[in-house]
Amino acid sequence: MKFLSNVIATVVGLFVFLMLSFFGIIFIAALFGGETEGESLKNNSVIELNLEDVKFDYAGKYKDPWMSFFSEEKNIGLSDVINAIDVASIDDNIKGISILNNNSQLGMAQSKDLRNALENFKKSGKFVMAYANSYSQKEYYLNSVANSIYLNPVGELDFKGLSSEIMFFKDLQEKTGVKMEVLRHGKYKSAVEPFLEDKMSEANREQTTALLQSIWNSVCIEISKSRKISTTKLNEIANGLLARTPEMAKNQKLIDHIAYEDVYHNDIKKALKVSTDKDYNKISISDYTNKMISTSIVSESDDKIAIIFAQGEIQSGEGDVNTIGEGSMRRSLQEARKDKKVKAIVLRIDSPGGNALTSDLIWREIELTKKVKPVVVSMGNYAASGGYYMACNANTIFAQNNTITGSIGVFGILPNFSQLTKKIGINIEQVKTHENAADYSPFVPMNENFKVVTLEGIEHIYKTFVSHVAEGRKMNFAAVDSIAQGRVWSGSEALKIGLVDKIGGLNAAIVEAARLSKTTNYTTKNYPEYEKDFDELFAQFPFGSSKQNIIKEEIGIENYELLQQIKKIQSRKGIQAMMPFEISIY
């Protein structure tokens, strides 16, 4: 027995030693290796704008310094990238920006913010050049800001307008016996329409057509300014697929050069006055951004503008960079409200909505905060349904023309397998002491009393939602109700009907917050700081994330994302204030 205990003690001791050695090596590497990591910044340099790993406006940070220490240091958000581009415009070492085969995960409003930053960079007299083997429609929208656009001789350019495709499951439900019980308010709440109909309703077709047309118009206007092509001509090109080959794209003036990548790099050397037999100095946007963050000049002013990032679906719990949680959001608003150095708050929302209760709790925290200091909202790609719920009582609301917003409506959806169980010979019986004692069961037909009570709850939330919007936007209930009903609007349309105040990005919202708080010399402070533990930290290491990587490798990234969507739907609890559909623009 003593021998066995000695063996166990030895094994435990070796494990502890190995773990301490592992973390010790990481600690020493972080202390002494930080300065040599990454690319050095040299004179006459070009920034390579590769945004493949940038998805969110905010990359996140943690309350626990150990969590921050062990998290990925190079994780940057789009807001950091945009700030770095602003710095680069006055950095004598930087002569230009190269957009090389960029394939980003950014949404349309984020692309617009980045486009604005690149436009401002060009005003400094420095160049922006773009090259791609092929351009998707979304990537061309961003790349069209460049002074010169290059396309591979055997590449292609996708320029054809926008479309939306929706699957309908009514007939499938009838054939399988698996039915989705739907309870909703809002004739435009088309998130549930696929389970009720076998074709698109006129109301849904109306809102989808208007939304796509509005987003396309804003895209065309931006491209028209950059390429000096009329919007009428751009629509003609899209309608006839007149830019589908490199030669056609050049003839239509959507690109400037048909060339291989080596020619592109040689042209950059010419712009830099570097000999063609030598390499020119390059630095990646991630390395440049990290250098700007680590060497940023501290303002002499104590005044701060708090930027609270709310990105992802709205859920209960703490939340993270992917989800908006009650815990981190309410805590951030409270901390910023109580901090006397914080003079105003900018709430950056990028969300299709989610849990109605959580949306209301965050709304209440904003209402309390607004009594103490100004709150300005900046809408990103989405601020729909629950996302708009959080925004509606702000002092000022900003959106981009192509922001998707509104969707003021509420729905509930419950799976029901009673027809299926009957088909396969399973009978379900319930025993209860009171009429409404049993919770909803997916194995018996929906009880009429349950339906009535649940609809009452949905109606109550909808009326509360509309009332909050009416109060925040200084409109009457009927006026809000007429533009609500779950309908989705673009930012430019939302401006016309009073759901937003101004068109502009995050920087415009920060300037407005400073104006409202009457401060001219200030710094910004980012929130939230997430409260995470080491179990979640270990998932970031190779041995912790191998399961996800294996699944991605086996089923492919697209199927993995579909699996994540299914898991997301399964995790939704309570009544939802969600955007009626998901939209991806390419």
C-alpha cells in the first residue's frame, strides 16, 4: 500500500512540475519575447490589409488579469484596425496600404466604416492599392475604394445585385408529423413564416425587396463615387453581368489593371521608388495595430468616453465577444455610469436580437444611465429586434445606410412531435392536480389555455417594446405600431421614419457623445471586461479546441457553421425579440 501511495505521489508531483514548467515557459516567453514578436516597422513601409481573422468590432478583454495574460495577444477588433489606419495616415513610416486577396468576415456596415477610414487615409496623399485573384461582391465593395484595382488574368468579378433565398417547411411538417407551434405579433415577423406557409407572403416579399434595394443603392452610391461611374451604369452592369471576366470588368472601368501578383508588387515598388530587384518594406495590419495599441500616447485629460460593445445574439448569462449577456452588459453600464471620469457612453450594437427579457433588462440599465450622463448608440451591421430594443431610448442613434434595423416584433416558437408519436405508435398521458399544472410538452397537442396565456405574454412584451420605442423616439404608440409589426428597415429608411437620428459610424457617434458631454479633450475606454474562468481559458489551447478543429476538418467550415446555428436555436430560452431572418451579403 505504501508503495502504491509513493507511486501516486510521484505521478502527481511530475504532473504539477510539468504544468508549472509549461506556464513558466509561457510567462518567461511573454516577458522577454514580446518585443521581438511580429514584424518591425521600417521607413518607406506599406501596410498589408489582411482582415481574415478580424470579425468583431471589439476583440474583448477580461476582468481577471491572468485571463488577459493567457488570452491571444494578437486578437484585435475592427475598431482597433480603424484607429490604426487613422494613425497610419500621419505616420511618416507608412507610405500606403495594400489590400491583397482580402477575404474578410466583415458585414456591410463594418465594411462601410473601414471604407471611410481608407478614404480618409487617401486624403493624406498616400496610396491604397488592391489586388485579388477574384472579387466577391462584398469584397469588391471594400476594394473599390482603392486608387488602383488589379485582377488576376484568369480571375473573375462578381457584380450582379443582391438576392435572398428562404426555405419553407409547412409541407415537410405535415409529412413528418413534426410541427413547429408558432405564436407571434407582427405581420412582418417572417422568422416564423417558413413553418406556417409553403410560400413567401406579400408582406415578407415587400420588406425583403425594400431592404435589399436600399442596401444595394447605398453600395452603388459608394462605388459610383470611387470609380466615377454613374449608378445607372452600375445597375446596367449588374443586370447584364457585364463585368464577369477581367477584360469585361476593365472595359466597364470597375478595375484598372489585369495582371499577375508579381506585376502588382512591382507597381508598388515603383510608387515607393524601390528597385524591382529588391523587396519593399511591409507590415501586416495586425502587427501595426498591436504596435499602435502598445505605444499609444496617453492623453493629459482625465475625461473619458466609454465605448460599450454589444455584439452577437442576446442571451441570459455573462456573455462574451460572440453573445450579448445580461451580466457583462449591465455591469459595464453600471461601472461607466459610476465612473466620474467617464463623461458619456457610446453603445456600439451589432445584434439581430434574441432574448426579450435580457433586452428589457439592458434597456432599463440604459434608462438609468441616461439620467446621469449621455448615451449615444452606434449601430453596426445589425441592430434589429432586441438589438433595437436596447437602442431605442438613447439620446442619439447613429446607423450606416446599410445597417439592418427595426424588426420591432415578438414571437415564440415551440416544437411539437404529437403527430409523429401518434404515427409511430407512442401514446402520451398526463396526470395533474390543476388545469394548467403541466408545462408545455412537445409530445401532446398544444393546450388552448397554454396558447392563450402565452399569446398574452407575447402581446404584453410587444406593447412594452412599442411603448419604449415611442417614449425614446418621442413618437406616439400608433405611429410606432404602424412601422413596427416586425418589419426590418435599412439605416437610410430608418432615418426617414424616425427610428434613427443620423447616418454615420462609430467615430461619428464618439464625436456626438463628446459634444453632448461638453468635452473636447478625452480618451476612450472599451467595455465589457468579461468574467471568465480557467475552464473557458483552456478551450483556447490546442488540446482544448481540438474537438472543434477536428469537426471543422471532417464536415467543412460551412457545415460546422450550420451546426453552430442549430445549437444556437436550441439554446434560446423564453420569448424572443429576433430579426425575422438571417442575411448574408456576398
